Amino acid sequence: MGRSQLSERIVPDLSHDLHVSVASPEEAESGVAEFWVGDHLFGSTRLEEGEPVLRIEPRSDGGEIAVTAQSLAAALAQAKLLLEPS
């Protein structure tokens, strides 16, 4: 399968945006941010060796959640800002 065929097949599935939330100052201090796609939890961060690490969660129904690379990069940047001490 050529690159253009692959792009045409995949691009329609990559329309989901990630939304980031931090529930409380205590969670921010622990490095916990949640990444949501609609009403599905995509993943969350936690601190490991002082760095936030993203843990991606499987969907409860076993399905996939597709996000664009741009959306993931923007969500990670937003999480970093939300988790920085004020």
C-alpha cells in the first residue's frame, strides 16, 4: 500500500482532539493530568523520577482512540504548563 493510499485510509479516523484537565492543586503537585477524547479517558500522567510520564489507557470496550500527532503534542504542552508550579 502506497503512502497516499494509507493516508486516505487513516486520515478520517484521526479527527479527535485531546482535552487536558487537572482536577486539583494536589494532583498537579503529584504530576497528575488527565487526557480526554470526548467522554473517553485517553490517558493520564504521573511523576516518575521527576518527569511527567503519559500512561495511555485502553478503552473499556476494547476499541481504539485515534488522535492526531498535532493534538497529542499540543495536549502534552498544555499538561506541562498546567503541572508547573505557580
